[in-house]
Amino acid sequence: MPLRIALLAQPRAGLSANLLPSSLEIKNLELCDDFTATLNTAIQVVNQGKAVTLTSQSGLSIVLMAGLTAAQNRIHPHAYLSGFAASLSLAVEQSRRQPDDISIEQTSTASTAVEQFSALYQLIDDIAARHQQPESTHEGDDDCQYWFTEPNKARVASLTFNSENLAFDAKSQAGSTSLVLTQATGLKEAKPLLDSSRLFFIITGNTEAELSTKLAELNKHLGNPALNSSVLIELMHQNLVCFQASSQASSSQFAIVLQGASADAVLLEINALTKVLSKVIAEQIDYKTPAGSYFSPAPDSRGKVAFVYPGVGTVYPGMLRDFYQYFPELYARLEREGNLREMLQADKIYAASNGNNETDNQPQEMTLSELAIAGVGSSYILTQLLCESFSVKPDFALGYSKGEASMWASLDVWRNPHALIEMTQTSPIFTTAISGELTAVREVWQLNQDEEISWNSFLVRSEPAAIEALLPQYPRAYLAIIQGDTCILAGCEQSCRDLLKQLGKRGIASNRVTAMHTTPAWSQHTQVTDFYNQPLCDALPHHIRFISAAELLPQNANQPVNLDRQSIATSIADTFCSTLDFTALIRAAREHGARLFIELGADRQTSTLIDKINRADKVTDSLAVATNAKGGDDIQTLLKCIAQLITQQVPLSISPLVDGLTRQLASLEAQSTLHTQGEPV
């Protein structure tokens, strides 16, 4: 008989019991010394039309009910038990699955009923969390990684117990029991962004005196000797709820964000800021600390927010690794929209590190097309997160090089950006023409097939004019990118080295093969235009001023890009084939009114460039903020970004912060009640 038993994993506090309707008849069943016998009993009760709460001595519980019962009561189970037999082959057959469908196959030597129950509970939890445990161990969420699956394909896992103490039933083959579990629609609760080791407080006021008073009040609360984790979470929750209410009613002139890893750490932040508060306000200078505390005494970002999208090559091993635990609904939606594994190039980005991969600028052995896909994928996720979860709305958008494609893909312009993934993987534009074999370069240079191309790119600290003056002497060297106080020189490696020697400059070789932004790329202009001529969404974001580097080219005379298929495709192709003047692009964005530049993509390379351009231009009222940084904690970097947006008084929602604290308080209350009543024995 096929099985379809809905399973819900309940934590020790039993919070998910609130999800069950009062009309549902539930039988409580305690785990006995024989796990298999207990599970058999639970299944028999379920077959009688009832639900079962199976509880172990550890305090954990699993709710079982018929899949149809769950559907009728609009319950979203965490998993389905679809196979339960004396061997794995029989369990797979019962589940109506094929052996190849099982992506995680676990074998346990657990000998006690409690250990076996815990193994089943953990597997249900893993399916609900959409993550995979490290092989041969259950170290906890921090050691897990996202469980990628193919589009429209449910996750399937098996669990086999091998023990002399097991007996499936009177007729079973002693020593083995196998279960097959399949993914259901229920998701594990999001991990809270804030907790007792990740603190976040907002202080608002209209005067220095008001800020000082509130800082002193918070200092007093945090210095209370009776302060514990639960009181700290309650204090933080009250603070953010108060800000949430006040920001909806009216806005204060000033907003300070304080962050720290403990109450003592935040006390140090308060003490440091208090000493310089008068000076910061008087001199109108932004204040920030390594811990993430921020204060802008002259916020000027309303209506002036620009989203900036980085180019190819910023992705790195393990990027955005833990985001799925904090934003499970977002990842579930992304899975429904397309192939998340391909979008993030997960097989390369999340592969086990080899050698010195962790210190390289990009993952090893990734082609230009793979880097491009992963770059767009990271930008897309961060854009959805910032716009949907935190309700940040950009006024402007621009991209660095191929970041222009990320911009159109991420901001609800292209109807089906996922379609570009396979196209990018197979298009000769990216695989052979301007990368790999460099057929476009071979054609322009009029080389025979047996003549080798030695191509490289060099980062050089130089004024572009000095390089441009020498280019006529080196027809196979090109000024590809202008970015602040540095330039990218690309082309024939020997020609580039000779030019640099004559220039008297040292270049840092990137060892990356791409002819974007060079003369040979113009032979691909038509193909690039056709590639990016994509169907558009029915409702377009006309409120965003999209700024393309193509606008700055002489032939386009600073004309904005029209929001139609052909205009967008042509602008991308123009940018793709021309020297990229990122310095001029940032200056143009500032002229249009952009002041706060938020980088949406892996790492913070573009933010660093914008800061350098602003300093060189002696601009003090412009700021670049990164949503991600290689080598840092992803969530901490995100919180630092949100903190800066708050102090800059950018309209946004802090619901993701408040909601996580609300769940923690509910859990603490339930645990307290459970402790008062006594845990099950």
C-alpha cells in the first residue's frame, strides 16, 4: 500500500501545535523502547482518520496525519512519509519513486528508540529547512548548505536504520528498517536576523539633547546587572517596534543605529558616540564603527537612491551561503520561478574549497559565462531581498559593465530573466567570440587558425589620457575601463606589457580572458543586441531612472534609454562593445540627483570604486553602501547596509528584524510555560 503521511516537526516548545485546527482529533503517543513498533502504531492511528503527536523523552515531537487530512485543513506539512519497509528497495517501491529520485541517502546505526526518533526528526527538519547536513555528522544549521534541486522536482531522502535491535514486524527481515521522505510545502521558520549576540538599536531625535537623553536611557537599560538574554531580546523588540510606529507617523531629524555582539559591546558603542556626538553634528560628518553603528547628522537620501550592479567576476566561493535560512520564503519563490541551482552556479560556487580558493578573487575554473550567470543571480537575489523584504525602492539604477544586464534582469523589466541562463551558457558570444577561443579577436586581427592569441587584462593606476596617447603605437592593446584613479588595459599581453613599460607604470594582471569593452567586441554588436532583445513585463518600473553607460557615448548624446525591447538591447550592446567610463557614469548619476549608491551584488568592489571617485571629485554628500562583502558575515554585512539606510532616512521596512524578535519572544514564553508545567518523561 502506498503511504502519504504528512509530518510536522515540532520543537521542544511545541509552537507548531497552534497550526493544528481544534476540530482535528489528535492522539498523543509517547515513544516506547521499540521505535519501529511505535511508528507502526502511529501509522495505524493515522489510517483511522486521526492525527498523532509522537513525543520522545527529548521533548521533541512529530505530528503525523494523512496527507488528505492535511490538505483539507490547509496545513502545510514539513515532509511526507511515503515509504516504510524492511529494506530500502521495498520502501522506495512503496513510495512510488525511482532509486535515482533519492538525493540524500542516510544510513544510521542508532540503537536506541530515542536516537532513531531524533534521526527521523532531524531529516524532517532538514527537508523543511531545505538544507543538507555535512556528511557523516549532524553539526547543526551553521554547517549546512542549501539543498538545491531541479525545477519542479521534490526533494526525496531515505533513512535506513541498521541495528541488531530492530525488528520491523513479525514477518520482517530483522536488523533493518528504511523510510522514504519527500518534500512537502511547509518551510522551517526563518532564523532571526537579530538575537542576543547580534544586537541592533535605533535612537531617534530632533536635537542633540534628545539624542543624548535617549542614549543615556539605553545605556542604563543595558548596564542593568539583572539583564539576561530574554530581557535583552525584549528590550531590542520594544526599541524597534517603537521606531516602526514612529517612522510611520512622522520622521525625526536624526536617527542613530547601534550594533554590537553583546550588551557590553553596545555600551562601548554608546560611550564612544557620546564623546563625539557634538562634534559629529557640528561638523556634519557621518559616524560609523567597525561593529556597524552608524549616524548621519545630515541625511539627504530621500528620492536620491541609486541601485548599482557590479560586473563579471565579483562572485566568490560560498557567497550568500546562509541567506536561505533567514529568508526561506524568498528562496522558495525563486525555486518556483526558475532553476536556482543554475542561477547561482551552485556546483561551482558552493563546491568544497580546494587549495587557496578562499583567497582568490573568484571561484576557480569558472568560465566567463558561468561568472556572468552567478553574478546576475547574486544581484537578483539581493535585489529581491532588499525590495521585497525591506521595501527599499530605488530612484535610479545603473550597472558596471555587464552589470547593466543584471540591472534589467533584477528590476522587473525583463519578463523571464531566467531564460537568459541557458542562453548565456550556450551562446558563442560568451563561450568563443569574446572569451575562450576569442574568435572575434582572431577575425579583427586577421590571424590564421594556427596563430596563438595571448590575451590578458591589467589593472594600472594611471590617468586615461596618458594611456590613450600611447594606444596608436600598440594597435592590439585597448583601454577597456576607466574607473576612478585606475584603468583596465586589455589585449595582446606583450603589447600591453610594452605599453605599460613605456608608460612607466606597473600593471596587475587579472589573467582573465574577455574582450568586452575593446574594439574587437564591435564585431559582435548585432549578436549582443539580438541576445538581449528580451520580452518585457506588462507593467514596467517607469518610476526608476535607468542610467546606461551607453548614454555617455558620443553617438547617443546623453539621451536616456527608452523602456522598450530594442532600446534596452541596443544600450547593452553599446556598453558591451565600448570603453567603459565608470567614472563618467557615476558623475552622470550624481548630476541626475543620485546621492546614495547601494551595490546589489557579490562583494563590494563597485562601492569601493564609487568611494574613490567621490573622494577624487571632493564630493562629500554622496555615499556608497554594499549589501555584501567577501570575507565578512553575510547577515552582518546586510545589517550594516540596513543601518546606513536608516540613518540616511531612506524609507524602508524593518519588519524582518521585528518579526524575528517576535518569534523569539514567543518561543521563550512557550519554553517558560513548558518548564513550569514540567517536561514529558
